[in-house]
Amino acid sequence: MNFTSDNAGPVPAAVLDALARANAGHAPGYGADELSERVRDRIRTLFEAPNAAVELVSTGTAANSLALATLCQPFQTVFCSPVAHIHEDECNAPEFYTGGAKLTLVPGADKMTAEGLRATIAAEESRGVHGPQRGPVSITQITERGNLYTLDELHALSAVARDYDLPVHLDGARFANACVALECTPAEMTWKAGVDVAVFGGTKNGCMGVEAVIFFDPAKHWEFQLRRKRGGHLFSKFRYLAAQMDAYLEGDLWRELAGMANARCAALAAGLTGVADIRNVPQGNMLFAALPRRAHRALHEAGARYYMWEGELDGHDDSEMLTARLVCDWSVTEADIARFVEIAKGA
């Protein structure tokens, strides 16, 4: 019963098998092999973007930071949510790779609104040489609080960015979970909604470690390649990144895995209804739920693992409500859900 993170889950057999096949013999390095080129073409096809520039990196932080560095000058600022991964969980990597660009936070609890974004951009009035210049808008989909931007909301945010001639970056670490939840195509959630650069995440959804960065306007492709090399993120044995992504794309495995994770999260929320205070209606694979301390203790004693979001397990009041973050990866089973709910109800 592990609900700590979708990073904690295993790699499906199809991805491991693809890595084993890629391990046979020799191939050119640094992405010059046939498999890597095929994967780039497959991603262009999936996103209905035949002219897009597609590159692979091994981590979400590298994908976000290098993409933003390619879009942003050191004297500019990136507009994002206060709880965006690039703000809270990337150890200032975006600031490092951009050479010092700021992050300007759009007020709100989680999701940015078009109105809030417009007000924040407008408030960042140019102060000539003395102030930061306006830079990219970064959207996290799904958000770090498990919430989903609808297609209309993505269009609205992108429209605000366009009004100021600013590019839009989509942090898609949980891209697949969002796409499945919205029942849309990758194109509808990216360039058709006004996104300029998207991260198509694989690691949180079953891959060993691979993310695709997609520039729908390829003009910045060469700069991205240079920044990736300079930043230490150009794999020499690149085919091992491509092999993962190739398997991920085959037969829409990416959709299948995300669908499993989303379904398990919905089942967990349904099972805990009436026992826990459900803090968010799960729209993807992440649930925030408050349970009494005694239930948390019983769950931990039974081997359940997850992160406490609000409150501490240690304490004297067994009835105090403590909030947990529960994340379902593709491998969580119905038995895991049933056992977790049973323990919570019996506590």
C-alpha cells in the first residue's frame, strides 16, 4: 500500500523489454541513432505537429528548466502559480539555467486564473533598466494539488499571454493523467490551446526516466540543444531514453497507464467517502484526504505509506484530523485500495 508518489512505482514490463532490445549491439550516440529519430517522429505524429522540434531528457526538472531557459532571458521573469513545481520543488533550477531570471507568482491557492494572470503581468510594469522584464507563462498540468486545468482555462491563460506577446510553457509531468481525465488529444491540450513548449512526461507514469520537450515552433531547437549539452543533460547513450519513450507510445501505453492510475485514485476517494474529509475531488491520480490521527496510525502500522500534508502523526489527540496526500501510480491494485479503505474504516 504505497501512495507516496507516482515516482515510487515500478516500471512496466513493456518498457523494460524495450530497454533490453535497445541494449543489443551498438548504435550511434547523442540521439543520432535510428530509434531516437523514430521516437521524435512518433511524438510529432501524436501531437499532430509535423514541424515540431522534439528532444528527450531524463528528468522533469531538466525538461522544465532547459525549456524555460530557452524561452527566457536572464533579465526576465517567469509567471507561475505559487505552488508550481518550478517554484516549490526544483531547488531554483529554473533560475540557475536561465542565468538568474525571476519567478513571479500569480496569487491564488493553486490554479492560476486568467484574471489573476493578467493582473500580475500588468502589475509587473516595465521600470526600464531597473526592473525585470516580462517573460514566459508556465502552467502546471496537473497541478501540484491534484487539480486540472480545463481546455477552456488553458485557452484563457494562453490568450492573456498572447496579449503581452509572451510564450507559454506547459509542465506536463502528469501530462498523461490530465489528457485521460479531459478525454482530449495531446494537440488539444497543447498547441491548439496556445501552448508554445510542452513537456510530455513519462517518468511519473511508468517510465524509468524520460521526458519529451516539444517546441511547436522549431526556431528555438538549436538553442535548446546547446543548453542541454552545456547543462549536462545530453545523454551519450541516448537510445536508452528513446527506448523507454518508444514503448510508452506503443499501443497508447501512456494512456493505458494513466487511466489505471486515475481509476484507482477515483476508487480510493469513493471508498474513503464518509470516513475521510475529501479535500479535493480527484481529477487525476492525486487525492488529499483528512483522517483522524488514530486512522493514520492504524494505516502506518499496517504498512501503508504516504505523505502527511497537514499535521503530524505524533500527538495525543487521536481524533484530530490530519491531511494526507495519496498518489496512485499505475501499479496500485484494487486489493491495495480495498485494504487501505478497510483499515481506515476500522480505526
